[in-house]
Amino acid sequence: MSHDERQDWHGPDTSEPLVVICILNWNGWRDTIKCVESIRELRYANYLTVVVDNGSLNESLERLRAWGKDRFRSPAAFVEYGRDQAVAGGEAASEALLAQCASSQRLVLIDNQENLGFNGGCNVVFHYALTRAQPAEYVFLLNNDTLLTPDCLTHLVAADKKSQAGIVGAVIKDRENGETSSGGNRGSFPLVREFFWPLITWHTAVPDREKEFEPFFYVLGTARVMRREVLEALHKSAGYYFDEAAFIYGDELELMDRARRNGFTTVIANRALVYHAKSSSSGGLYNPIVNYYPTRNRVREARAMLPWYLRPGFHALHISWNTARALHNLRKGRRRSALAIFRGLIDGYRGVTGKWERHDEEVLLWGKAARRN
């Protein structure tokens, strides 16, 4: 065993709070591997990477397992759990092995066996992170098609320590065009700005790197750190972390609202930078899935959050705007995307929740089309 390997075996620097990094994989094993490799370059001293295969329909699980076994050889630790094992906090011997390894040398792979959606998949990691022998102080939600800068996590945790916010988002930079987004909503009348877009628009402020953090109404799950106390308060007040009824796309606003009611706030860490391949984890902006869930779940969010006097205006805008989007897709020859928007509208007002009945079929159809192109 080399000197470097012995150093890796000595374990992480526990003077820093433990951060469990949660990455959901769904048919995107190539992006996931790139993401984990960027995580391994983090300068933060105490983190544990957890990859959840969320019922992939391709060979993702097998690919990730083979890569993990090869990349995290002894004295590193590669641990596999089923969903029930993870929810119970892991297995004692495996957890002891993880505790001995440096942060960059340990990886947990969880097999959910079925697609629980973003919310359900994250809930599995929340349970694991907070019930394991060494509970996490933070959970870092991270899209699998992101790449981190080495100081990203250091800035996120530092921003929470100084702001005492509880929820901290990163600055998101598009990997293709370099466009910068603060990944959230800020300013006056945030609910109006959020639910009445695009009638009321706002410009994303350029992050001021002279300021370590700035308050935001909410931050996206693309790259977001949540403190343990926030998660515990959310679960205590509602009986769950994320509401799995939304499946994907549509619980972030409600979660932030519940967090605020429990005394927490939300900030953006201006020096925490993440590069994101926009919507690649879901197949692109014209994938029917990307069009169905946000259209459907927005109705649910509005019912939960908007005051009664704003709801009629929202519904009029939501129906007209998405009808126009659907017709535009039809004109462009994107028939399935258009039908997904119409279906999302109908199901939203019918109160349909959970996994879309056409979800798996659309995944297969989109995958075949992508291969042809």
C-alpha cells in the first residue's frame, strides 16, 4: 500500500460537517460518472457521495456498478444498498468501512429498482443520510448532468454557516453557452413573479462575487444544500421530506414555503459555481416528459400557495400560455410534446398525481428517436 493509499484509508477530516451528496441516475450513467469524477476533485474535507439508480430502463445500474467496483478499489470503499437497506441507514460493516476512507475514495450506490421520481428518489437518500450511524449535517442535491468546481461545496457550507439560512443554492452556469443563472427567484412579490411568468418577467441578477451570499425566494434542485435541521423540521411538520405526489418538477416552491414557515431562509452562495447541461438528464427541452410534469404540477403548486384572489388570473394565464406552447410544438412537428402539454393541463385540473401513465413509453420512444439522430 502506497503512502497516498494509506492517507486515503485514514478517513475524512471530521472537523468539517459531513455532507451527503445525492445524485439521482435515470438512464444517464455516462453523465453520472462524469459528475462523480468532478465531485472527487472537491477540496471540501468531509463528504459522502451517494448515487441512486432510480429504476433505469437501460444498462445504467450495471454500468455504474462495474465502474464503481473498478474505480473504488481497496483501500477505497464501494458500497451497494437496496432501497430498504438505505432507508434503514445502511449496514453496520459497510458503514464502518466508509468511515475509514477519505471522502474522494468512497461511494454508495443505491438500487431503487423502480422509478420513484425526483422526489421519491431524494427521499430515500434523506432517510439514509439522517439515520446512518454517522448522520449527515447537510444533504447536497445535485443533478447528474452537472460538473462542480473544486471549491463549490466549501462555499455552499460556508454560506450556510454565516447566513444560518438552512438552504443554500449554487450559481449555475450553462455548459454549452456559458450563460449564468442564480437558479432561483428573488425580488419583490416573488409569488406573483413566479406564477405569472411570462406575463411578468425578471432578469437574473449577475452574481456579485464580492458578496458571499444573497437572499433568494427559492433555489433550484440542480445544486442545493439543505441542513439537517431543515429536513427534520419538514418531516416533523408534514410527515415527509419531498411530497412524492409531484413525482418530478413541482415540489421546490412548496418545500421552500414549508421551510420558511419553520423559521429557515434561502440564499445563493455567489462563489459556489456549478456547470449544468440544461435538461440533458431528462432528454432535452422538447421531451414530452419535460413538458408534461411542469404543466401538470404547476396547478397543484398554485392551489397550495397562491391566495384565492390571485388564482383566477393564474389559471387564465396557465391555460392560455400552455395552449399556445402546445400549438407551437404542433406547428414545429413535435406532436408528442404538444400532446404532453395538453395532457398535463387536463391531468393538473383533474388532480392527477404521481407517475404519468405514459412515462416509461415516452422514455423508450424518445430514446429511439435520439439514437436515430
